[in-house]
Amino acid sequence: MPPARILVVGGGFAGISCARRLERLLAPDEAELVLVTPLSYELYLPLLPQVAAGVLTPQSVAVSLRRSLRRTRIVPGSAIGVDPQAKVCAIRLITDEVTAERYDHVVLAAGSVTRAFDIPGVAAEAHGMKTLAEAVAMRDHVVSQLDLAAATRDPRERDARLGFVVVGGGYAGTETAAYLQRLTVSAARRYPGLSPEMIRWHLVDQAPRLMPELGDHLGRKAQQLLRRRGVEISLGTSVARAEPAAVTLTDGRRLPTRTLIWTAGVAPSPLVATLDAVTTRGRLTVNSDLTVPGLEGVFAIGDAAAVPDVINGGDAVCPPTAQHALRQGRVAGTNVAARLRGQPLRPYRHHDLGLVVDLGGPQAVSRPLGVPLSGLPAQVVARGYHLLALRTAVAKTRVATNWALHALAGDDFVRTGFLSGQPTTLRALEPVTGYLAPSALRPEEATTMPEATA
């Protein structure tokens, strides 16, 4: 018998964790391993706010796949359609060519995209913070606002340039606001005519409090820390309309701004819709053993899958977090190997290890193993957790070195201009079109596929 072909779709936490487990469990003569991802690195997403603020270099949070995977064949592209009946996956390569990959078993770890909602102006004006390109572009954008504010003589234009709005009071939004606020306040002292008091940061969320998963005490502590630094927090409200120079909130307030950062939740990858399978709130419905009901040979994990939370029971599903993605990837790899060998599959179970929120400098809030911490002890825990979670020794060394350099040298205000003249809004850097309908996938063996449809 030829070795089984196992296809892992997605190079995030879940996909890489699964591929690594498969490499350890299966011999080369048992399975051919294939990973589909457009990038040559695994992005350590929790540290993106520090990349945007210039604390870390982009390379620090981009962990090379060639260092992590030894015998997995990497296909540089994005899956745009899956036909479970024919067991074929359509892939758009980074050259824009569309090809096909057959499989015997597929693990769907396609991740998620930023949820933009149908709010006037958001798609055209908002910037995301979910990819490395978005973090680098955000740094340049924020620094350019200071440059332009210092150069203009129009007070209304200056107010808009120095106003920044972050939508989303989760971990990504809170850390983004915290780190970029520190950067702009520090940078303003270097500009003639500007002062830290002129900088205005607004953190907006519909929820009644920030990061409810932290609990009331730590959530209030985080709010107090941010407000003390000058970040205005507006809870119980959201954006009603976005314009080039202002944002209107649902409570009627109009905030002058040229910077709208959107971190208000995620939506499963559009790849989910190509399977014509049952979904739960847009995510693929899966069994506790991570198999997709009714689809032979299909497993789903990570942000794109609604994995039952067997610890809490009922209709609860696991939240789309890095902790769950990593551990689901390992269980999926174990279960795929078990399926090949005719062994029983095991359910996914996970006990929460705690939460860490880095607010910059010595400020943080953390809850390791249920123990609430704030201030410097929480910061030590937060950074220690990130160093342990990074995949390779090279990545750990780069991040630790960057932290030490930043502590000694302070903030850097260089605007690189890498994406100068190119659109950097949410949908420009996080495309959600170009996927194939299930009927468009051809069952015959092929190396090319039909053109994708929007």
C-alpha cells in the first residue's frame, strides 16, 4: 500500500501543531505529509501589538516553518475550496495559479479573519491587527499621523491626525491600544509643536467591561491602568459610521480621527463555506474527537471549528484562542495517526492554563492557573509565558533580545515606508473573496483547477 496522503490546511497555531505531531507519530512509509499555507512562517499572533509599536521586529514573531518541520511538504498557497467527496483541495498558489491536491485525510485549520460587520465606512477606513503586514503597516501609519500633525497648520486636521480609535475590548484591542498609546506619547515629545497631552486614544467596545474572561477584579484593574495613562474607554457602545476623518459612535458622539483600528472579533475563514457542511455560528461543527460529522476523512480544528467544550458540557464550544488551537492541533495529529492504524480516537479536553495581558512597560494583568496578578509580577508571568510558547530557540532569543534592547534604548520612531502608496485597510490585507463554490471543484485528477469566483 502506498503511504496515505495527509493534508493540513493552515499554517497557524493549530495547523503547525498538528503537522509537528504527525511528523513525530508517523513514519515516512506510513504517510506523506503536506501543509498548505501562503507564508513560510508561523506567526506568533499574541505579540503583534509589540511589532506595531516597534518593541519587537517583525522577524521576531515569524517562526520559520523550515526550522519547525523536517519532512512535511509545504505548498505555498491558500486553500480556496475542498471537495470531501472527491477528496481534493483547490489551492491558489502565491503565483496566483490555481492547482489541486488530493488527500486521504485532511485537517482543516484555516483560521479566521477579522469580523468587520456591515457598518458604513468600516471596510474602507478600518485597519486590522491580525497579520504581520497589518502590524507593520499600522506602525508606519501611526508614525505618519504624527509627522502630518506636526506639519499642518489646520487645527481640525491636527486633531484628526492625533486622534486614534481602537474598536474591540478583547486582548488584541486592549494590548494594541496600550502599546501604541505609549509609542505616540513618547514620540510626541520629539516633535516641535506637539505634546503628549494632544494625543487622544479611544478604546471602544459593546461589552460592559474589558476582557470579561479575566474576571471583574483584573478587568477593572486593566481599565484603571489605561485610563491613568490617558486612554479613554467607552463601553456599551460601538461604531455607527466611519469616515476618512471621523468616527461616529452609536451613542451619537463624533470622534475626529484618521486612524480606526478594528479588532472587534473574528469570523471563520471563508473556506468553511466551500464544504457545504453543518456549521455552528459560522464555524464547522465537529465531534469531540475533532472529526467533521458526515465528511469522511475530514478533521477541523482552531478558529474555523466549533469544538465541543467537554469540560463545561452542554452546548459550550471552545473559544478561538491560541491555547485551544495549539492543543487541538496535537490531539488532531494523534487522532489522524490513530485513524490510519485502526485505533480509537480520543476526545479533546483542555483545562484553562490562565490568561496574560501585556499593557507595556511594567504594566500587565495576568491570571496564571487562576491566580490574579497585576503590575510587575504579572508582566514577568506574561513575558515568561510568551517565551515558553515560542516554537524555536531562535525565536525565543530574538524576542528576549528585542525586549532587552527596548528596555535600554527606549522607543524608536522610524517610519519604514514598506507599504507606502498601497492600501493597508482591513480588506486590502485580509481578503475574503476568491473562494470556490463546492460545485466548481472537479472530481477528476488534475493539476489545475477552474478560476475562483468571488
